[in-house]
Amino acid sequence: MIRLLTLNPGHFHAALIQKSMFDDVNHEVHVYAPEGPELAAHLKLINSYNSRQENPTSWKENVYKGDDYLEKMLQERKGNVLILAGNNQKKTTYINKAVDAGLNILADKPMAIDDKGFEVLENAFKTAEEKRLLLYDMMTERYEITNLLQKELAQSKDIFGTIEKGSLKQPAIEKQSVHHFFKYVSGAPLIRPAWYFDVKQEGEGLVDVTTHLVDLIQWSVFPETVFDYKNDVVILSAQRWSTPLSLAEFTKSTKLEEFPGYLKKDIKNNILHVNANGEMNYTLKGVHVKVGVIWNFEAPTGTGDTHYSVMRGSKANLLIKQGKEQNYKPVLYIEPLNQTSQYQEKLNQNFKKIALKYPGVSLKPRDKGWEVIIPEKYHVGHEAHFSAVAQKYFSYFKNGKLPSWEKSYMLTKYYTTTAALSKASLK
């Protein structure tokens, strides 16, 4: 039986793991945290899942409140899988101590936010392997339907061909995401803790959200590959820049009337500058990659976080766009380099196999190629992806082993992001 522990849940992703119930997971969850608004917000979300009318959950939260929450959890050991989502400055320490104590871990990204943290993480993975423990992060974007289908298409030599090597001017793979500090989660405004705006605690954009993009590149183009990350990854350039926030915007997001002292280092003329944006150029096994992340305060009405992706193959380019033309919903396109009748025939033949795996998915011709039409049932939303991540982790747990490529993906990913940060210039 899997018995969950939750430690200092400062991010709503900790609660999203419990938005659904799971077979072989005990209904009682032991939570250890200091008393305060972050713990209260976590328990409020869990309670909303328990009390909803449709398909309510039945979690029982057994809560310990105290400044010695970490020591108490390690001493009592009332569970075997630790859920981590919160202050990223503390997370690597939590991971290291929990693995030393013999706990399995399912952690929100990022697991490391600088090169020193990466060294600690490397050691944690070594200890986890020695003790046969499962250390895993929440890569929810693997379960978004356009990402799944882009991966399927990229593995078809008749449709995509092979990945180009690209160049610094025109990378073979480009991914960019746009995010927002103020948003709604489970139908309510998300109140963020003040430390979320301190990159020393949350991590800069280059090492936070980019973990998803770097992971998708590894997963889509080099499936189940064990990387030699210190040789397979070469950082070519990186830069970082800030998002300006007024006190009114900070208050709207945190419900705090003033900036805390630790943010004063980032304040100029009463404007908070958060180094949440970043861009990196690197090669992975010789393939040129460009990854970028942008943070704005709030999305315009009717919009939300967005994702842009292009993968350039020898026969076609695969694009995901999520702008105004797409009604701010992700749409996948196939753009062949040579749109011949022979290519279309091969495309139709191979796409039938994909349609068998994802019934209802079809192709719609357009000027530059085809749009992949995806039934609404597959657009389940970001929050539902946490359940899929948990199911995958629990399946690994039951098997008693994490695949070697999964471990390699994590080490390669965090090596890439932290090495890029070390090299980044301020824009």
C-alpha cells in the first residue's frame, strides 16, 4: 500500500496530486508543515476536492504543524512516498534528507535551481539507486495531447523524416512558453506566497518552467535514451531578464500590502523586478535547440498560458501554436518541405496508425500542409495531467524500479538548465 506524505506544501501542485483517488494509495495522508497561509491554502484545496458534488475524493489529512516539521516527518516515517511542491531553495535539501532517510519522492519541478543544487541532486540520485528508492519529478506536459501527438509524428520517418541538426541562427527545435503570475486554479484566484517572486527561493525562469520544455525535447526526439549529459549537452549561449511588477500587482497576487524585506534587493523606484524570463541555446547530441520562457503578470481575458513549439525534420516541420489565430488553445500543424501527392499518400497511411491509438484524431488540409484535428475529449486541462503523472509514478513504484532513461532524463535536464543559468548574461 502506498502511503503519502506531504512536506511544507507551498505550491498548489502538491494538492493537484490529490485531485483524484488512486488504487493502492491509502486515503490517509500525513502532512508536515509550519503553520501559516500556505498550509491553509493546501488544506482548503484538498477539502474542495473532498466536498465537490461530482466524483468527490475521500482524503483524510493528518496534519502536524510546527517549525520542526522536517525533523518530525523524518522521525515518524508514517508514509513511504513523499510529495514535494513548494519553496525550491529548500527542495534540494528536502530531497537529499528524505532519500537518506529511505523515502521515495514525487517532486514538483524544479528539483535544482543552481549548479550547487545540481551537485546535491546528483548525490541524491546515487543514494536513491543504492537504496532502491524512486526519485521522480512531475513532468505534466508529457500528457498534453498536442505534445503527445507531436512526439508520435516525430517518430514517423515517412511523415517527419529525421531531426535536422539545425544551427544557432535556425535551431532544429524551438520551444517557448508564456506564463502569468496571476491566474485561476480550480476555479479560484491563485494566491501565491511572497517567496515565489524571489528567484533565490523560486529559481529563475531558466531553471524553473524551462524544465518542462527541455524534458519534452529529450522525450520527443530521443525517446528512452540514456544520455552522457556532460558530453551530450553543450550550452552555446543564455540570457535572462526581468518582469516588472507594481506593488498593486504584487498585492493582487499575494494579498500582502507591502514587499517583504528579502525582495528589496530587486526593487527599483517602487517596482519589483523578477528575473523570471530566460532563453538558452544549446546542442543535444549535436542537435541545435532554443528554449525560452516569458512571464507576464496576467493574461488578457479569454487567454492563458501559451506554448509554441517547432521541430524541423528532413521531410516536414511539426508546429504547435497557441495564439490568437488558435483561440489561445494549442493546435498542432504538419508542414511538409515538399507537398507532393506521394508524401500525402504516405502521410495518410501512417496517420491511420496514430488515429487507431487516438480515435477521432484527423487531418485538415491547409495552405502549408495540414492541421491535426483533435477531439475536445483529449483536451483535459493542465490540472488533470497531475493525476496522469501520479499514475505513472505509482506504476514505477509497484514495479520497484525507475527506468534508466527516466533517471537520465532528469539528470540531463537539470544539468542543462543549471549550466545555462551559470552561463547566462543579464539582458
